[in-house]
Amino acid sequence: MDAQYGLLFCFHLVSFLNCVFILLKYIFLIFTGKKMAYQKVNADQRAPGHSQYLDNDDLQATALDLEWDMEKELEESGFDQFQLDSAENQNLGHSETIDLDLDSIQPATSPKGRFQRLQEESDYITHYTRSAPKSNRCNFCHLLKILCIATILFIFGILIGYYVHTNCPSDTPSSGTVDPQLYQEILKTIQAEDIKKSFRNLVQLYKSEDDMEISKKIKTQWTSLGLEDVQFVNYSVLLNLPDPSPSTVTLSSSGQCFHPNGQPCSEEARKDSSQDLLYSYAAYSARGILKAEVIDVSYGMADDLKRIRKIKNVTNQIALLKLGKLPLLYKLSLLEKAGFGGVLLYIDPCDLPKTVNPSHDTFMVSLNPGGDPSTPGYPSVDGSFRQSRSNLTSLLVQPISASLVAKLISSPKAGTKNDACSPLELPNNEVRVISMQVQTVTKLKTVTNVVGYVMGLTSPDRYIIVGSHHHTAHSYNGQEWASSTAIITAFIRALMSKVKRGWRPDRTIVFCSWGGTAFGNIGSYEWGEDFKKVLQKNVVAYISIHSPLRGNSSLHPVASPSLQQLVVEKNNFNCTRRAQCPETNISSIQIQGDADYFINHLGVPIVQFAYEDIKALEGPSFLSEALFSTRATKIEEMDPSFNLHETITKLSGEVILQIANEPVLPFNAIDIALEVQNNLKGDQPNTHQLLAMASRLRESAELFQSDEMRPANDPKERASNRIRMLNDILQDMEKSFLVKQAPPGFYR
């Protein structure tokens, strides 16, 4: 700091001396000009009386020599040697004269050009008096006053700058270094009580049928916190909404009619739970009525379908399908290919924790792989061509409750034996024929995204996207969106409190609240397609705050391979209760939510922290594809103190800050190679060549990490001109593993 101030002072001193030199030079020129003007006037006034001496060529040369000698004398001896009457003492004794134009003797012919100004100011003759020296003294005093005032102001400015500089310390760490206390200073302001208040305020708005009311609330809150350029990004998209009349399932043998939740088709039952009935549907399913035999296909695995097709004709039949184990879209594609005509979709109670009892709960699923179905692969903006796609499958798909499944298979409920849950199964020797009616409505609606950002200081063209989602009208009534929105708002509040004091992250942080998530991540897809070229080049990572609380048993982070090491470090550091996180369980499997487009189409690394129940951690369940009608009280029952929300906010926030502020991106190339090797191991045939390639990939990653990343992470060895190139390589690593045509529902 002292060295910087010394250099600054030296710079000001040099500037000051330069100004003094210019002023003195200006004074000198004025004095010189006045005296030269005085000398020239004397010569001009005597010219008419001595014309006989001016008609000689020698006189012209003598005048030129006199002018040059005067100029030279001024330069050598200064003002005191100059005599006002020196021209009168010259002897010009020449007898011969000729007609000579005085204009031919111009002052500008002086080699120095110092008398050029005399020709322009001809009024010196009329204003000339013998009081010239007094005028010079006045001018000198006037300029001396100006010089003194300028000097005083200059010194006064230096003193002000010095005290301002010393009394206003900057919060910004020096470039290339990270203050270890910086993250904790930001995160310590995050409090569970603030998240709880924000959650409850948001819950009060969800009953509104106007999606813009919630979007405006989020925008107003983010703007008040200081987020930059918060704006709406709207897209007109094709939504598949429930019909005013709920779908039904009718048993042909008894003629009994049931709603999807298992209640009889009566007006009383419909009035009691009309909203639940309407929102128990599959968006973008085929519509119509189908009467056929029900065939139990369990989880719809490929092996199960092969076994069933050998013993039964499945064409235009109705499949009884359990949700889980594989992506729903992939299983539906297998059923459609096999020739089924309809699907009854349910969740087996044995797949859920004992604390959850969804026997009568209805749920919604979306059959949309992502984005606006009417504009596949391109943004839904004004002028875009729209395709007519009211349904995305030929199957009639209807989600139903476990209690209705028990009635269809003549079983009261799933029983338990020796504390072991008995799954729901349709007996092989029994035939059930039902009639299912699926009704939906397709409409063009506006989906709104709320987007704001904090501009980066050194790399503003590199983006870390932090995404949550908000409630969309005509969608499920769950409150996960309120949890995610409250968490992202709490982090914005903590971050902006530091930004307002002068600090900024090195890279830009973009905060997004997506709309249309329940219908197939429509808001995030359309925004990604709209800005694909910019995002593909500039996005560094995506931090997902999607459904952060699905249970309260254990923390379940999900991260792309290149970010797994970073998540392990943060998880171990923040794990304070041994029973809560007995071991680090970082998964790289696909996640549900708005990160889909950024993972599968842009190759962006992602991180997500969420609390799950231990039952769900045994493997990829894909049960989160079901969107239940969970009420707000369920969220507060799982986390009454909102301490789990606070933990997720701080974990996500620390990852965001480290990615946004580290000089070298905290990505690991070796973890990508290890992930490839681990996925190729096993009994899979014809993997020897792939394993050899994976081995070479690991060797290259090890060399890269030791030869390039290690020196870059050492400030003493860091070359600033290589940091940008290195970060671009780290940022683009996972783009090499994009899959152009992945199976339906699968991530890359």
C-alpha cells in the first residue's frame, strides 16, 4: 500500500513540476513578445524619416542580421541584457537607396519563427507607450498569483486524496488471491428464520391463478435486494391442462367407476377434492377412451416386457406400470413400441419411506422431454413456426393412487410380513378388464422467467447460473417451489450485502427463477434455446436449487464428475452431525429439474444439494418425476426450524462463490476419467477397446492436472496469460461427452 501511494505521489509531483514549467515558459514568451514588439515599433516610427537609408540592398541584409542577433541575445542573456533603445544606436550609413517593399522583410523569416505573432498584432503601434515595463510588472504579478493559487489547490487535493485513501479501506481482495474469510463473511448472514419468513410469504401467493403475481413478487424482492437488471423473459408456449371433467377408471365386471384417487365417481367425492382430481393427470398424453385388459408390467423393464410378450398379446392392452427405477419416458417408449394402448401409472408404497403414506394421494407427471412442444429445438418467440402437437405419445396415460390399484387387483392394501412390505401385484391367473377415459385441454399460455445478475469484476463474460423455479398456474399444488425460491432469495440477500460494500465476484452470477417446470422444464428450455450460442460459450457451471427438501433423513448431493471433488470438500466441512451424514454420498446420476437443458444440450457441469430419505438413497429411484399435491404444512413438518434449508443455502452458496471467484476453476479432470472407467467396468461385452481408451484418457488427465493445473494454482508460479486458456479448457471438458440422440428420459 505504501509503495502504491509513493508512486502516486511521485506521479502528482512530476505533473506539478510540468505545470510550473509551462507557466514559466508562458511568462517568458509574454515578456519576450512585449519587448520585441516595443523594438519593432521604434523601428517603424523612424522609417518615414530615414527613407534614404532604406533604399539599399545592404540595409535589408543588415535588418535581417539585426533581428536574428536580437533573438539569439535573448536566449543567451535573458531579460536584463535586452536594451529598449538598442535599435537607435545602430549606424545605418548607406547612401544608395532603391524602392523596397517592407512586406518582403517578414518577421516569420526568422529561423526560430519567434516573431510570427508580431505580424498578426499590428495594433501594437497605436497602443504603444513608454509605460510598457510597468505593464510587464503587472502581468507578472497577476500570473504569480495564479501560480500560487494553483499550487495551493494542488497540494490541498493531494492531502484530500491521501486521507480519503487511508480512511476508506477496500473490501475487494487483490486480484488473483482469495480471502479465506470472504465466503464465511457472506454466508454467516444467512439465517433459518429469514428463510422461513420468505417461504411463508410465498406460500400465500400460490393459490392465485395468475402466474404473473408470483413472478412480480419475486422480481420486486430481488430488485429491492440490489440485484442488477432483474427482468421478465416471457414465452408463449403450448400447455396441456386438465379438463374441467376429471378422468375416470371403470371396472367392466362390476361397472364401478372410480376417480384417479380411488374414490367413487359421485358428486360428493368430486366436490371434496376437486383440485386433486383435476391435477391427477399426465400432461401431453393422448386423449380418449380405451377398454382393454390390464396387464401388470411391474417397473416396465426390458426383461419384464420380453417375458410378458411371450405369454400374452399386449397389442392395445392397458399396462399397469410402477413409477421408478428407470426414467418414465424411456419406459413409455418401450411400452409404445411393444404395442400397448394405455398405461395406468402408480407408485408402490413399498418404494417410499414408512413415514410417507401416499395411498390416496394423486399426482401429476409430464410426458414432455423439455421445452415448448410446438417449437421443438428452437425458441418460442414471435415469428417462430408452430407445429400442431397436442399429445407427445400415442398412449393414454393416467396416474392413479395406490388405493385404486388395490381395488383393481382385489387386494385391500399392501400388506406387511415380518416388517417387510409386500408390493402390489396383479395375480397372473386373473383377468381384469377396465375402461379408462383420459381428458385434457391444450392451450397457448405465457410462461415467465425472472432473470437477474451480479456482474463479474475480472471475467464478466463467464457465467455461473443459479436456478430455482416458481409456481405456475394450472400446475401441481406442491410447495417445493416455495422452498427453492426462499433459498435462492436468502443467498441473494447475503451476497448483495457484500456487493453493496464494494466487493464483486470475478465471474458473473446469473440468478433465474424458471416458469413452466411442471410441464417439462419449459421456461429453462426456451431461455436456453433463445440464448444458446452465448450460453454454450460462456456458462461455467449450473447450481440447481430444485426441490431441495424431499425428506429429512440425509443430505444427498448430486454433481457432475468434474465438480464431485469440490462437493466432497464442502460436504465434509459442513457435516457437523455424524448421524446426519455418516459418509459422503456424492452421486453423478441424472437429476430432475431445470438443469436438464444445460446438462444434455450445453454440456455444463451441475451441482445440486437436496435432503432425501434414506430409502431413496439406495439407488436412482426416479420417483421425483411424480408431482404430488403436497401442502405447505408438509414442508414445515419435515423441517420445522428450517435448519435444513439453511444448510442447503450455505452449501450451495459456498460452491457458487468458489466457482465464481477462484482464479482457476475448481474442476477436476481426473474425476471425469475415473467416472468413465467405473461405468465401463463389469460384465458388459466388447468393452476392452473402450477400457483401453479410458485408460489413456486417465493418463492424459493426470498429466494435465500435474503439468498445467498445479502450477496455475500456485500464485508464485501462476502465469496470468495462461489462466484464461486453462479455464476455457476446464470449462469445456464435459462438452466432449455430449450425446446427440440419447434414449428418451436419459441424461448424457
